[in-house]
Amino acid sequence: MLIQTSNGNFLIERNSLKSDSVKIKTNSKEELQRFFGSNQIIFTSNPDYPYHIFACKQEFANALILMVKEIEYSEFNSQELVNR
């Protein structure tokens, strides 16, 4: 799953070692810290997603709720929404 915020891109993958957690990759260490707080951030050599963490699915769900709450709906063009 890909998620894009105004400050970062996230790639969510299943954790093949633990079914109750996910691997969250990102290009923004700050956004990772903001949404997932105290989880250990791992740096990799991946140029697109140099940071990642492992988080339980509940932590991911809570972060996703925060992301949705931060959507600024006034920035959407209402005509675009009507045409969809």
C-alpha cells in the first residue's frame, strides 16, 4: 500500500516474520517519528525509502486515523469531486 502525505511517502508491506505487524518504509524520518513515535527507525541504502520501522497493525491503524484527520478538505476542488 502506498500512502502520500504532504511531507512524505510511505510504502506499507506485510511483515513476513510476524503476521500481527507491518513494515513501514518512508522517505521522511520526521514523518515516521511524528506518526510512530518511539518505534526504532532503521536506516537502509534504499534511495526511495531510506527509513523503515516495524509496527503492530494497531499502531498502523492509529497512525492512519491521524493521517485521515489531517486531510485539509478545503483544498479539494468541489467540481472535481462532483465529476467523479
